[in-house]
Amino acid sequence: MSIALSATPSRRAVLAGLASVGALALAGCSTTGSTRSAVATAEPAGRIVPPEVLSMYGPLPDEDFPIPAAPIHLLDPIYWRQEVDNVTGEKPGTVVVDTANRFLYWTMPEGRAMRYGVGIGRAGFEWNGRAHIAYKRKWPTWTPPSEMIDRQPEIEKYRHGQPPGLDNALGPRALYIHQGNKDTLYRVHGNMDVHSIGKAVSSGCVRLLFQDIVDLYERVPNGSPIVVLADQSIV
């Protein structure tokens, strides 16, 4: 199976074949819960953010925990949320994570897709395959797996759960990935650190900016298929 994906300015195709989803169960969603400040003082020289983009990433004051505006001027514009052609080859209603290019697509009717910039798993924690979004949660509690606590003893205090809030490791929304009836321990979730978008930084989870995960959450129903592609592609 071959799935073509978009990279600006060229189009890419992902290598045929997806690795076994058995790799999904090897690690959990990892972060210490800390985030960089959402406030920035100066824009990079020459970068002008259009008003419609500033609006998309503006504050969300009506949330249970009010979300500040994202410093979107610090992020490469390629990772700003945008509607694009559906180049994934997947049917409408599918979440597709292009790990090579650090994009997540939500496929829509009439050959269109909503594309988001994401952060993905760092070396040794990558995963790929087919699964589904079993359920989703607003302002979830984060409970790290014991294996993660062994790697990061400083999160022992969250063994029984980190309460919801802006500093919660999962952010304001989380989509829970299952393969069959088994929880993979991987999530699609929020993270307010713009420097993590476009990078391989987590222990396997897929991270979106808070405003993007809120938007995605409203689009994706429970049971939606998710395809996570291997971190290799060919032009």
C-alpha cells in the first residue's frame, strides 16, 4: 500500500507498507507536563501573521481553564492550520499522521482535508500503523504508565493522575488510540509549546497546539480510524 502525502512545495509519497500495530503498545504518551510560556515579546524579522491566522490561534476565554493566545509568529507557517487537498489516499473521516513531514490530516468530503502541524515521538519511541480513536476527553486527567515513571522519577507524583489544567500533560483535549479492544497508551493531545511542533520530541504521542486540538476534537467522532505513517518518505 502506498499513500501520497503533501510537502510544501513538493508532493511526497510514503513508502509502501505499514509496520505492525503491535509496536503501538511499547510506550506511553510522555511529557513532564511543563510548557514554555505562551507569551512572546518579539516577532521574527519579516514574519507577518495574517489576521485570520491570529484569529484561529487567539485566546479561548470560555474554556474551563482559559487558554491564552498561541505565539503563532514563532511557528513556521507551514504548520499553521489550513484546509488543503486530501493527498493521503484515505477516505473522508480518517485521521492521518504524516510523521515524515510532521502533519496531521483530518480527511473531509470532496477531496479536501484539514491539516495541522504536529510534534511526534522522538527516536526510540516512534510508532506507526492503523488503529482507531476509541474515545476522546475534554480537559483529561493524565496518568503516566509505570514504565514512564521509571524513566522519569520526577513524575512519580502523578502516578494516580495529574489533574486537568493548562499544565496537564495532555492539555485541553485528548483522543485515545486503541487497536482492537486494547488501549495503545498513545494519544493525540494538546501542547502549548510551539517549539515542539514540527519536531520529534515526545514518547510517541502526537501533539498539537491547544487551539488546534480543540478544533480537531470537534471534528473527530468516536470510532474514527487513524493511520500513522512510518517516518520515511520518498519524493
